[in-house]
Amino acid sequence: MAEDSLRKWVQNLWGDDPIPGELLPIIERLITPSFVELDHIKKIHDWLDSLRLSKQCGRIVAPPRAGKSVTCDVYKLLNKPQKRTGKRDIVPVLYMQASGDCSAGELLTLILEKLKYDAISGKLTDLRRRALRLLKESKVEMLVIDEANFLKLNTFSEIARIYDLLNISIVLVGTDGLDNLIKKEPYIHDRFIECYRLPLVSEKKFPEFIQIWEDEVLCLPVPSNLTKKETLMPLYQKTGGKIGLVDRVLRRAAILSLRKGLKNIDKATLDEVLEWFE
């Protein structure tokens, strides 16, 4: 998805020219998703832990590109599947992204795909039976459904059924559109009444955040000193402190700088990349 898109962009950027050998590991690292667990991200992971242990449901709400998906994906990585010989892997946290207008059947199919089950066609009752069995066999403790604002309203009944039958924690992740959706039905809202609003990085905290990202994510041969006012302010004004957007901008700026033969991100290259985001 995002990684594939960035990889194709890199290929187009270099065209027929080979990427210099000394740049290959740097480019590969910049293409590969990585994340730094900031303090406010650690807090939401602690909150997810509490939901999972108490087998409760909740929702995470934030604007687009605020880092919701990355935060949940990292939480999944922190709770990796455990291999078992002759049995299904134990999957403590099952993370998935709903498709547009996701029906109950599509949701169940997605669960089967994520748990690597081959038989993903059939009637709704068959899909439900298989999904419930696999969730139980895989000892799933938490089901995280991202892009939940794309779920059809009647799909929430299927989610409620999963919770009632298996008693596992279920977390819905989305934008304010998710709130608008679940408040249409009191029984849905009551189940997911516990809500964590993922904060954006404040202007005050932004310099510290950018320095961390430069040091631990970009790791270019020469410091870019992005916390200087002349680069920091345009970056904050364009991204509004949205972690996902900052990450995207800086990775592209770093790669474009390398393509230009630079060893860090200069202001001209950052400004050029920022112009792509309107």
C-alpha cells in the first residue's frame, strides 16, 4: 500500500539510472515503515492494553493522517503472533482495515483472510461460523478495525455478535465520521462509548517531535537541522502536527535530497515537497 506507492515513486525518480550502491540501504530504510513510540503514543498503547485485559470495547478517533493507523499497526507489532507446531498461530491482536461500504460478509471475509484461511466464499452463515472458529482457535484477544467509518450500519450488528459470542475486546478506529455513524444507534454507541481521541502534535511540542524524527527515522548522513525556524514553521503550517503527514513529507524530502546528490534535507528541497501537499 503506502510502502508500495513510495517504492514505485523511487523507481520513477531514478528512472533508468541505477541507484548508487551506497544509497541502497538508506533508500530501503526510508521506504520501509518504521515508527517511534512517542509519549502520547505510549499512552494510547497503555489504554489499548487496559481494554484488551478487561475484554472491553472502545473507539479511537482522530483526523485523517493523524497517525491512527500507524499507532494501531505498531500495537499489533508489539503483540506479535506466536508460532505453534501443528496448530494455528496465537494472534493476540488482529488488526485490519475496512474497505469502503464494508458489509458484514466483507468484514467476515477480511477476518478469514487476515487469519490466513483459504475458504473465504460462501453464505453469510458459513463465513460467520468459520470466522468465529478461527478467532477462537487463534486466541485473538483484541480485534482492531481501522477505517471503521467505512462500515455499513448493519455491519455493527455482526461486530456486536462477535463480541457477545467470544467476549474479546473490539476497537473501532476512524475519523469523526465514525462518531456520527455509531451515534445513530444507541446500542452501538453504548458498546463503544469509551473513546480515545488521538491528539495532534502541538506547536509547542513540534520541534522536539521533528528532532526525534530526524534522528531516529531519517538518519541521513548529515544533520538537516529541521528545527530551525525557516524549515520548522512551513512544515508545521502544512502538516498541522499530523504524525502520518509529517512522516510522509519527510521521507519524500529525504529521498528527493539523496536523488539530488545531497546528504541532508535543505530548505529548497523541503519547500519543493511541501508544495505537493495542498
